[in-house]
Amino acid sequence: MDLKAFLKEKGECINQALDRFLPAEDIIPHNLHQAMRYSVMAGGKRLRPVLMMAACEAAGGEAERVVPVACAMEMIHTYSLIHDDLPAMDDDDFRRGRPTCHKVFGEAMAVLAGDALLTEAFVLLSSPETARRLPHGTLRRIIHIIARKAGSFGMVGGQAVDIEAEGKAIDSPTLDYIHTHKTGALILASVQAGALAGGADEAVFAHLTRYGEAAGLAFQIADDILDVVGDEKLLGKKVGVDEARGKATYPALFGLMEAKRRAVELRDLALAALEPLPAAAEPLRQIACYIVDRTT
Ligand code: GRG
């Protein structure tokens, strides 16, 4: 299997669907809809949607049925990036290779673009189009998982602890809390949503949950490492910012070597979780390796 081709094909499918689901720029309020589109359509790896589609196939379903849910997930992810880049949070000027939303549209409009993306994600999740593709009970469970993992028990909770930890010495359990919530939660929710949409039974759901947990934490550790050794041009954002801000990261707490060792260990845990699954889980296997080896 060619992972590059898989990522390209699924990414294009998501980009086309996002273009269809996002409000058009010529609909009032123009500036708000432009800001939403500016950040979502700026590129990005589409890792969460691709993981969701891959998990759906691994569980025996057709990836097509999870596309609206995957687009909603990308909208939630993009909202979090817009808000994270604001001066009140990480104060970043570049994201996805272009000036951040607030640099182009102003802070107030960036706040609103993030708010609207989060809200529109749930409009999409509860829309007739999404309901036509998934059984009612499955969709209800998926919406519950995504809402939980996006809120104060998930990503927003992780972000809150991350902000409070800035410039302070923190312990390893707090760092794991930040990473598994701030970043891991949406990655896990993507895998779980895909698994349910694919018709996973409880055993397969449990295997894919273990995969999602390990892959989510590995992704954030790899992100910490890239902030130390990554290439700004490839990443489309500044590097070295974590250290400058006194951010809680794996390299800061344990050193670069140990951070790399832990990322590889988590990749292996993710791969082990997939062992009972059929050949259709091959894309998930390769994505686990990509997450740790990536340069973007
Ligand atoms: C503001 C509620 C709120 C949450 C922010 C996502 C997040 C929580 C903060 C982003 C800070 C950050 C850069 C974390 C590192 C991990 C991460 C989420 C990286 C960005 O995700 P990618 O690499 O980005 O998948 P693309 O652009 O490829 O989609």
C-alpha cells in the first residue's frame, strides 16, 4: 500500500467535501465566512479526517459514509488552531504556511470564525445528510464522543492546563494529561468515530481505542520534537516557540533522546493494538509510523 497516495486521495475527498459544507464567501456575513474558509482551506495534513476514514475501513465499512463527520472534525480542529494562535493564547503569526487568521481578519473576527466553525461542525453532525449515511444510534454515539473529546474533558481541558503550566515546572503525569487532552483527544475521537461508523463490534472498538490513544500521544510528542529539530518552511509555522514560552513538552522534561524513544514506544503500542485486525487496517499501520517519522 502506498501511504502517500492514500493520504492524497482521502485528503482530496475531504477538501472537496469541506468546500461543499462550508458557508460560501458571498453569503452574509462575508468577512466571517471568508475567515472560516481562509483557515480551513489553507491546507493542513487532514490527519484527523484521514484517520477517521482509515478506521472506518479497518472496521469493515466504506470510508465514504464517514465523510461529513470527518469534515466536522476538521472544522473543530481548525477552530482550535485559530483560537490557539490568538494573542491571548500562543500569539502565533503563521499557520499552515500563511499568516494566522487574526493577522488577516483581526482578533474579533478570528474569535468569531473559530466559534462559528465549532458550531457549524455540530450543525453538520446533526444534519440530514450525515443522518442518511449512518444508523441513528451510531451517529448519536459518535456525536457524544466528539463533543466530549472537544470540550473541557478533552481538548479544551488540555489547553487550559497547558496555559496554566506555562513557565512552571510540571511533573510527568501533568504533561501526559496536557498531551492526551490537548491533542490526543481529537485524534482518539477521530479513530473511535471511524470505528463506530465502520460497524466495529466492542472488541474491535477496544483495539482501535488503544490504537487511537497511543497514536494521539505519539503525535503530540512528535510535534514537541519537531518544534526543536523541525524545518520552519516544511512546517509552515515558527519553530523553537515552545522553549521560548516555557511550554511543557517532552524534550523539555525528559530530553530529546528520551522523547524520541517514547514516541517510538507509543508507535509500537499502536501497531500492537492493530494486530488482531484484518489487512484493511494497513493504512492505520502506516499512519502510526508516519506520525512518528513525519517532517510536517
Ligand atoms: C484553543 C480550545 C483550544 C485548543 C487548542 C490544538 C490546540 C488546542 C492547540 C494547538 C497547539 C499545537 C500546535 C499543538 C500541537 C499539536 C497540534 C494540534 C498540531 C496541529 O495539528 P496538525 O499538525 O495541523 O495536524 P494541520 O495544519 O496539519 O492540520
